[in-house]
Amino acid sequence: ETGVTQTPRHLVMGMTNKKSLKCEQHLGHNAMYWYKQSAKKPLELMFVYSLEERVENNSVPSRFSPECPNSSHLFLHLHTLQPEDSALYLCASSQDRARGLGEVGELFFGEGSRLTVL
Amino acid sequence: AQSVTQLGSHVSVSEGALVLLRCNYSSSVPPYLFWYVQYPNQGLQLLLKYTSAATLVKGINGFEAEFKKSETSFHLTKPSAHMSDAAEYFCAVRRGSTLGRLYFGRGTQLTVWP
């Protein structure tokens, strides 16, 4: 079982559709993240959940709605998106508390969900 | 504030040549620094990380990076490029006091010619 699994890998949707992206981590981590990767732009941190509580929301439009029902699962609900929302959406997880020296909370990424909005 | 700058959005080398990908950081506190690699249609994979234990860090696939505080740099090198090294490489710095929040550079696309 790979560490962080994202589904679907590819999604095409119209501007009026409602869809969801799913992420599952099997690493025992307690923090999960959504990043957006667009062409010619730096990776953008969208949301952070720590211990299932949303701790960061970087001015993301309300048409993106995250959900974290438990420490292993993270969803990104999509509604009335725009063509400029087309991108690769990456999920990541980490251990968000130091367990000892050398624990640096590196991120483990899924393979991403490639979203195209028509 | 913490940030990273990757110099050169594209780097091309011949197979067997030295790979040098540049990263400079700004940080108000001693940083944790990372290099990630992304192959086409995949997520990001950790290559190596600097945690202040040693200034020369060895990673996977023959890559290494040296932390130079005086130059605020963390450049990634590999002595001999292989065709399979063609990918996009991202430098990142830990942002804030919480462990997992990373700030990424814009990435450098590495092309390896036969």
C-alpha cells in the first residue's frame, strides 16, 4: 500500500458540476495538506489540517471546500469551478508534532489529481 | 519570513555531466531545507533534507546538497547525470514553527541529453 493515495488521478468537469477529490494516507501521520500546482507557478498551499482540525486556509475561494473526517482521509469538494482552477491538486501528509530530535516533519505526497475544468 | 529562490527554471546537461541546481533561501531563523523531485505525472518525492546535523547532505539517486550559511545557499549536485534524472526539482524551506508547512521554490526542469 503506497503511503499517500489520491483518487481520481484525472478528472474533467464542467463549470456547473460538483465533484470531490479524495486522499488517504497510510503513514500514521496526524497532519494533511492540499496543494495546488499550476503551470509556471509555485506550489500553492491551500489547506492544512492538523489533528483533523483545519488550521490554515490560504485565501482559497469558497468553491473549494475541504473535509477531514479522520486523520487518514482528506477530501476536497469542488463546486462551480472556473477554467483557471484547472491544475494538479496534490495531497500530502506529515507528522505535525516533534517526536524527538531530527523529526523535521517532511511532507509525503500523493501522485496528484489532474483536474480540467471546461 | 522564509522563502526560497531557484535560479534557472531550466537546466540542460549531457549524460555523464555534472548536475548543479541552485537554491538560495531567506530565513530569519536557522532553516530546515529540502529538495524534492517530481517525475512526469507523479507527485513530489523527497530527495534529501538539511536538519543542521551536517552541512553536506547525501540523498537518494546519488544526489547531494551542501548547506552554506554564509551564502544562504543549498545547491543540489550530482557528479554524473543519468537519463533517468530528467525531472522537475523543487527546493523548499520549512515555514513557521509547525513542522510540516513548507514553502517551495518555482522549480527547475532538468533535461538530460544522451
